[in-house]
Amino acid sequence: MPSPASLPSYHLYGETEGAAEFDFFHIETIRARSRALGWQLEPHAHAHLAQVLHITRGGGRLVEEGGEREIRPGGLCFTPPHTLHGWSFQPDTEGYVVSFTPDYLVSGGTTRSEAEQRALTSSGNTLIHPEADGARLGFYCAEMAAEFDTGRRRRALFRPLVALTLLVLFPGEGAAVAPDAAPGFSLFRFRQLVEERYRQDWNAEPYAEAMGLTVQRLNRYCRLFIGRTAPQAVRERLIIEARRLLAFSGLSVSQVAYELGFEDPAYFSRVFRKETGEAPADFRARHRDDGPA
């Protein structure tokens, strides 16, 4: 590890030109910079930037003064300015790196929350694995990255999401921003609605209306959290129930179709075949053939 006197100091890693000292925000994926470097970022510091790193898949090790620490999926690390850090990632690790100058948190007339103040006055790297907040953190970062990539780069979106991320890192009473203030979406509530309505509501509109969201935003959140759109999630639940009824009930294929809200059994058969690759009758026969004698 280099001595403090010889420690490389960058704007963003590997960049020494065009350093911004104030009102700067940037977000990129871990892959964007690390893949070309063999997933290794040598120990360095940033004179003007604080950074938040979040891993969604893969992992690696944080190199810092005094040794190394492991970071696993869901891990979250905050590095204040002038702090030594390096990264050794597993190949194909996925996640995000958020970089900002400290004044970005107060630009535009806002004030810092207690969590932000604790972050910017912290010493060393803060590394945690908040198990309950993994999906929420992934959403925050994905939302910021999507906005950044559009070129609009609205402070009104970045600023609260950075604040909420720092609140996970530096929790405490009296913080100015609460987790419920996130422009987010409750996965539990969506799944609850699907369980209640999958037999009659197959489109996104009723779920979006119940959650106070546009269809576009609901589908975006669903892709972020569960990797598919709202209608696809509903259809998946419907097919799970169809398989269960075909395998374990004494209902005919037509009766299963009616039970699941289909008015036309032939349409049910087409949907089932499209989703599973086989007809309902074939699925039932195969299940019985594969069952115990």
C-alpha cells in the first residue's frame, strides 16, 4: 500500500483532469469503471468527493488503512473526502458508486440532516450490510442512475435519495429525512394486492391506482425489485395457482379456468400453454405420471 505522501488522489478514479470542487454529482455502475481494470481499484483518495458504494450482486474486499474488509451483496460503504480506500471486486460484481462534493447536500437552499452531518464528519470508511434495506437501497441507486443517464440530472431527485441512503448508513433520532419519505413503492403492498386480485385483475391499472402510482412507474418499480412488470407478476401468480389446481384438485380443465376468472376455457388453455410450454391437460397427465405409484 502506498504511503500517505505518495497516495494517488483522483477526481473520479483514474481521472486527474477536470476535478470539480463544488456542486458536483455523479453515479455509475461498478462494472463501468472496474471491468476494464480487472475489477481492481488500487488504494487512492479523493480530495473533494465523498462516495457511497452499494453492491447488489457479487462482492469483494475494501482495502483501507489497517487492513481489508469483506463486502457482500447488499453491502453499503461510505467514504468521506481524503480517505484511503481501494477495491478488489469479484468478477461481474454489480452495484453502484455515487460520488458528490459535500456542498451538493446543501446547494439549492436545503440544510443537512443529522445523518448527512454525521457522514461528512465521520473518519474512515463506514461499511455495513443492512439486510432489511437491500431492495430499498437498490431502488434508490437504480433511480439515480436512470435519471443521470437521461442527462436531465435533476437535483430534486438526487438530493433526497442521497439523503435517504446516508440515513441507512448513519441512523439516529431526529434525522431530517425519514425512510417513508422515499419516492418508493412497497413490495409487500404490491404482493398483497396481487394475492387479493390476481383472479380478476390481470392488467397493471388496478394495482397502480390502488398504490397511487402511474402504470409506467409501477412497472418500473416492479422491474427494479422483482425483474418483471406488474402484469407479468400477476400472470406468474395466476399460473402458479393453475398448476396447483391442475395437479392437486379434482377440477376439470374448464373448471380450473372458471375458478381462475377465465370466461373462456380455450383462452385459459392458450395462456397456460404460452406461459408453460404445454397444454393444461398435458401438464396434469405429466404430473400424475411423475407422481407416486
